Amino acid sequence: MNTVLKRAPQNANVTDTTIALPAGPAAEVTRRVDTVDWKDVGQNLDQHGSAMIQGLLSPQECNALGGLYSRDELYRSRVVMARHGFGRGEYKYFGYPLPDLIGTLRRSVYPHLVPVANRWNTLMHIDVRYPTQHAEFIRRCHDAGQTRPTPLILQYAKDDYNCLHQDLYGEHVFPLQLAILLSEPGQDFTGGEFVLTEQRPRMQSRVEVMPLRKGDAVVFAVHHRPVQGTRGSYRVNMRHGVSRLLSGHRHTLGVIFHDAL
């Protein structure tokens, strides 16, 4: 299969989700997203703060996305992690308009996560509620000055790593995000595991390592999530990162649903 990643016209409305998708890779990804067992994803998010989705992207789609990293005209900025104390390696934020496949993932995954996001905010006594469509939420971000797109591709080489962190870019934050591994462990790289930590009050932190393969996705909490205690729900802080690569090269697509200031 030849995967073509097109960009929308430069004058496209980045919040418009009513444009019909042509038959091809983007439409296939939408179909694949809609067949995911989102009830199971929601249950795992409630229990663990993360959930794996196996084979969300095909190997060809992963290769096509990884191949975009050298195309500087697609990106609004490049970050070298060592310069900021973030770790080692680098990443690039896409500019608008996003490549079709990435915009499609953002639009099609978001509605399936809204029920979890709204339920979590209710349990944590947070007044914010999220609209059912991503375009409405992005409009909310843009009205608050958060107009810079946040989907990104991360690149790691031997000895690179990503420190534990949270992707917060402004007042408006969607509480869940998506990462998709674009490289094959054991073939393209070794080491470089995706790591999540959960810090509960007055308790030691819990660590989880996600056994991702090429094309697998992980949905996880951006900042905090509710946990049921003996006196009701309380918030726990979540962070994520990547352990040190022992060999090879690793690419990851990050899909963050809020935009940045």
C-alpha cells in the first residue's frame, strides 16, 4: 500500500471537521478508530490511567509518518531536549495545516475520549466539560490565545531519553493524549520503553512500562486522574517519559488534543 500524507490547503479552516474525507489512508484510519473497543479503553483508563490500542496504524503508515521528520516545511518548531534539560533527543511540532492522517487521528479519536474526560472532571470536582467534537474544543483553545498546534514527532538515537513530564500548554487542557510508536522494538531500536508514573498522596510512586510494538498506540492521562479511595475520589499526578535507548533509532507520533499558547 502506498501511503500518501497530504496537507489541507493553506486557507483551510483548521477547526472544520465537516469536510468529507476521500477514500484512502485517512478514511481507513477513521474506520479503524471507530472499530476500537472504546469501552475497554475507558475501563483501562479508569483503572490504570492508560490504555493500549494494538495496531492502530499499519507499518506502511508508520514508515510514512517517520519519513516526514526530515521535511522541515511541515513543522513550526524543533526542540533539542538537552538544551532545556528535557532529556536527550529531539522533537518537532507540526504547523497548521496538519497532514491529513494526523488531523484525522485527532478528529476521530477525540470524541471517543470525551466521555472519560468529562467523567474524570466530575469525579475530581472540576467544572470544565468538553464538547463532543474536536473542532469545538479547538475553537475554545483558539479563543483563549492557544493557537499553535501540538501534534509532534519525537526522534531518539542511542543513549537518548525523555525525562518524566506533562504536556501542558495553556489554560485549556484536554486530560488525555495519544502516542503511537512508529518504529519496531528489537529491530529498529532496543531500550527506549514508554514509561508512566503515578504519584498518589502520601504514597510511593507507581511505575508502568507499556510494551508497545510498531503501530501500537497508548492513551494516557496528561496531568492527573481520579482514583477511588475510602472517602471518595481523589486526584493523582501522572507523568510520562521514555527510557534510554540502548541502540538504534526510534520515532514516535504524539497526538495532543489541545493547542498551545
